[in-house]
Amino acid sequence: MKQILIILFSAITLFACNNTTSDKTMDSKTASSETSVLANTGDLYFNYTLDGKEMHVDAADIMSTYRANNTDTVFTIHAGKDNGTTLLLAIPHDMTKTSTTPSRSPDPKMNISQGSASLQNYPEKNYTSNSFNGTYPEKSPVITDAIVVTTTEALGEEGRIITGTFNIKTYSDNKETDPKQTDHVINGKFRIKHEFSSINGGKF
């Protein structure tokens, strides 16, 4: 009887050890898979300083669209909450490649006649300043590397990861009559996920 109990106990112990080893192996595989995904996509972010003030936009508050046809191409990033401070970046380039976009351009084909950047609802709602001042163009000199796309990575049929930096200054009209109409210095970096959809734009 004792021998039977010993054999039974040994079998249970061996099964438990194998099961624990299997669980550890599965956990290791899961962790490895998660690490691989993170290595491929990295952490998403949209951070910038606005006149020296640190700003951060959550991924849920970022929308991007892409339009490309025979006449124009433009990728836009809307970073900010609805009716809150929002930074809009316009990139008139093929988003499968890295690129450099100036703060403004006299070429209407670039789709940045108001500038490649727009700060909206700041310092409060309904106030907007752009990286090009159409009223006083001489007061908005060109920053050649205002928006730089450093990497663009495909996520299969799902979308792309776009990484870049921006260094811009926005200009306001009517500064003489409204003290809230001021110029702003904005510097930042982003790593966002653009999802392919009928609303956001087709695959690229």
C-alpha cells in the first residue's frame, strides 16, 4: 500500500512540475511576443513646448488624415481635445518616405498656403495663429525644417507609425487691438499611429 502511495505522490509531483514549467514557457513566449510588438511600434507620443510650457497630447486625442490624388498630397495631424488647445500640422509629402516641410511656401501646390502649422483655441477658444501670416508675410520668415518626418513604418494592412519633430513659430493678426493675439514658439516631437480607413484616408 505504501509503495502505491509513493508512486502516486511521485506522479502528482512530476505532473505539477511539468505544468509549472509549461506555464513559465507560455509566460516567456507571451512576454517575448509583447516585447516584439513594442520593439516594432514603440511607445506612441505627441509632446511639445508652447512658449516654454510643457504640453502632452494623449493618443486618443490625436487624429490624422491623408489625401493623395493627381493634383495634391497632404497628411494632417490634429493633436488636441475638441474645443481645446489643438496643434495642426500639415505635411504635403508622400508619407511612405521621410521628408522636411518648411513653415510656409509660396508654392500653392504644397497645400500650406496658411503655413504648415496652426495653433487653434489658444490662449482661449476661437483664437488661431498660423506659421504664415498672410496679412504681414514679411513678419513670418520661412523656417526650412519646421516639420521633419524622421521615420515612417508600415503596420501591414492596418496603418503606419509616423515619427518626427517640429520647430515652428505661429503668428497672429490684430496684435495691436487684441493683446491675446500673440506670436507663439512651439517645439516638439511625435510618434503617432495612422490607421487606414475610409475616413482617415486609404492605404499608403
